[in-house]
Amino acid sequence: MEFQPTDTARLEWTGDALAIGLFEEAVELTDELVKLDEKLAGTLKELIDEVEFKGTTGSSAIARVGSHSQIRKIIIVGLGKPEELKLETLRRAAAATARLAKKEKCKTLGISFPALQDGRDATAQAIAEGIELALYQDLRFKSEPDDKGPAIERVDLLGLGGTEAAITRAHQISAGVILARELVAAPANSVTPITMAETAQSLASECGLALEILEREDCEKLGMGAFLGVALASDLPPKFIHMIYKPEGTPRRKVAIVGKGLTFDSGGLNIKAAGGIEMMKVDMGGAAATLGAAKAIGHLKPDVEVHFISAVTENMISGKAMHPGDILTASNGKTIEVNNTDAEGRLTLADALVYADKLGLDAIVDLATLTGACIIALGDDIAGLWSPDDNVAAQFATASELAGEKFWRMPLEEKYFEGLKALHADMKNTGPRPGGSITAALFLKQFVKDTPWVHLDIAGPVWTDKENGYNSAGATGFGVRTLVNWVLGDG
Ligand code: BES
Ligand code: MN
Ligand code: ZN
């Protein structure tokens, strides 16, 4: 599929389907749209009346134009109120348009949406992202595709001539999101700590990134007892991945992205029940977003140094498994009583955070499918955000707003740390059920000493059971676009 930004007027455009974005107030046709309607022998007006189109967000309709028309089909898409128009509205409208055009077997599509105040580049980028992400289908594990219809070959972005660089950016970012989706969607017999390290290896050569993989012995030398405790029962070797993007000149700032990388979380001896365990291939969603961001950033080449870190392993069961009650020592010397082996993500992150903290960077973000409690608190669409640093939290608010990925800032309520008090160790790894995502964040905080830090719990939005905007059912690649915006942002 090829995107072509162009200043061709919609009256002149020819192709399979022309999509017009309409505001709530603009469903009464004015000026140029009246002319277009005449050209389409009244089909546009008829369609609006027939489906009682109101222009609300999420609404769309399509109609066939008479057989001699140079435009075969007309699509209308609602954009809501003009004063409320956001990049995310355009992204979702573009996604709905592309899905409709694909279903109706259109090979060429013209998009005519109004450009946002933020500018034509941001508008073109959002539209291209929405289309690429909506049309992506993961067929790797099917012997035959379900859908044998023709692919959309060309998308013309009308009124957006000269935005080629923004389209390229959209493609680089979408490729990162799609990598994250593919890693999350792949089952645990396909994505393992070994293949995660291999993926990092091929990314490093694709984008010219530095890469260090720490093996079990290397982690032992660094005293990563928490991470290695989790890895004990797996037959697969743990892999600690550290990839670095360095800009050509002096970096404007230096940051780390740390992702939870459990390629499978059985729960360990506190084994998970049916109705939960079979989804635990998604438990490397943080690491997947980290690698996805590395792919995007490796191509975007910003003037920021970025460290991509993940302590990757499985949480399994065997005679070698850690026992509930075991005491582990993390690489900062703190001792942890593992009162629940299913709270393993924070153990792996503890050593990854200590490692990142020692790099002496300007900021660290970790993202993790950390707790079911966060899903209970915020539902499937919203990730939790914790940070003791208002400045970094504000950077993430901006980055996520632009990305259209939702985060809600949650409290680091220090008093709740009492719930992690242990008799014989510095802390337990699991607190009481109430506020479970907050005690998890407080636990992580024990392993960051000096660096401004933000923690993102993405257990909800890493996956969607139903199609939602530009996300099809399945892995979403959540986090990649926010991370990229954050790295590219003012800081
Ligand atoms: N990987 C899970 C969290 C999770 C749940 C991710 C649902 C995605 C979807 C995590 O390791 C876990 O098991 N958390 C426990 C913590 C508890 C034992 C304190 C949980 O949330 O139940
Ligand atoms: Mn777990
Ligand atoms: Zn887990």
C-alpha cells in the first residue's frame, strides 16, 4: 500500500472510493460539496439523508455512485464537533474509512479530511497511522488467510500535498507498533527469551544500535537475584537485553525504556487458574513495546540517547522453582520475601531498574503488564501511570495525548508500603488485594534511587478482545507511540 499526499481537489480526484470527513454541523452540504454532489448525481446528499448521517464520531457510511462515475464509491465519516477535533479523531476516522474501503474491495482510496490546527504534517501522520494500523492483519499462524479480498493499493491524502516526511514517519512508527503486536500475539512456544534476544539482535543490525545480551552468569555476577529467582524453573535461559540508540551529535538527553519481559507467566508455584493462564503469552507486552519503540526510534534518529532494557524470562514450575516464602537478594542489596510467586514481574523489573538507574540517565520509564488490579481499577482501555516526578509525568501526559493512548495518573501512596512489610526481609513482593497496582508501583520504587522515573502498568490495553478503532482484535502494540512521542518531545 502506498500513500500519496496531493493537492488534487476532491472534485478532480478519480478512483475507487472517495472518503469525505464531515463535522456534526456540516452535514448540510455547502459550496464545494454541493458541486461534488452534482458530479456524483446527488449520491452524497442521498446517502446522508438515507442513513440519517449526523457527523458524530464513530459514524460512517458508503454508497455506490452511478456506473459512469469516475469515483465508484463515496464514503462519509463523522468527525464530531469541529472545536473538539483531535489527532485521535482523525486516526480513528481514517481507520474506519480504510476498513470500509477494504470490505468494499476498493483498491484506490482518496481521503479528504480537514487538516488540524496542529498542522498538515501531524494530520497526514495521524491519517496514515490510522490506516496502516487498522489494515494490518496477522496471518503468521494461519495456514490460509480468512480474507482473500483485494488489498488497498493506493491512498491519496487530498489537500495534504508536501507531507511526504510525515507519511514516512507514520510508517516508521507503525512498523514499531506492528513489531510489538507480533511479539505479543505470538504464543509462548514461538516467542521465548531466546527469540526475544534474536529479535533484538536483528533490530540492532537493522538500525545500527549497540546491543549487549547478559547471560545468566553475567546476571549472577551483577547480583540480579530477583530476576534470576523468577528464571529458576524455566528450561529456557534468561536473557537480559540492553540495546542502545546513540545519536550522531551530543545527545540532548539520555533516557531508558525498561519493559517487563515474561514470555510466559504460569504464576509459578502460586499457579494461575484456567481463565487467565492461557493469556499469559501477553506478559512480555512491556518488552515488546520497548523493542517496537527501538525499531521506530532507530529509523527516526532523534537527538536523544535511548537505552532499551528488558530482563526476559519465563515464570514456570519445576523442582528448581522458587518456593513461596523464599528470600531473594536484588542487585541493589535489598532482600525480598516472595510471598507470591505470581508477583514475578516486579522481581524481574527490580534488577532491570537497578541496572538502568546506574547508567546515570535523565529519566527512566518502565512499562509492564504488571497487575490484574490495574485492570480492575482502570478497565481495558486505560493504562496506569505512577511517578514521583511531576515533570516526567507531565511529559507523558503530552506524549500520550498526541498518541491517543490513554493513561491515568495513580497515587504513589507511601502509607500503602506498610502492606509490603516483611518479618525477615526488607519487603515482601506482594501486598494485600486492595490497591494492588499501587503496592506494585511502590515496590518498584525501591529500586530506583537517583533517576526521575515513571512506571506504566499496561496490563489492560496490551490486548483487545474486540476491534476498537485502528486496533483489530488481539495485540494492540500499546505504548510504542507514546514512548516515541516522549523520546521525540521537548523533555
Ligand atoms: N502478569 C500478571 C498480570 C496480568 C494480569 C497481566 C492480567 C495481564 C493480564 C502478573 O504477573 C500477575 O500475575 N499479577 C498478580 C499479582 C498478585 C499475585 C499480587 C495479579 O495481578 O493477580
Ligand atoms: Mn504473575
Ligand atoms: Zn506477570
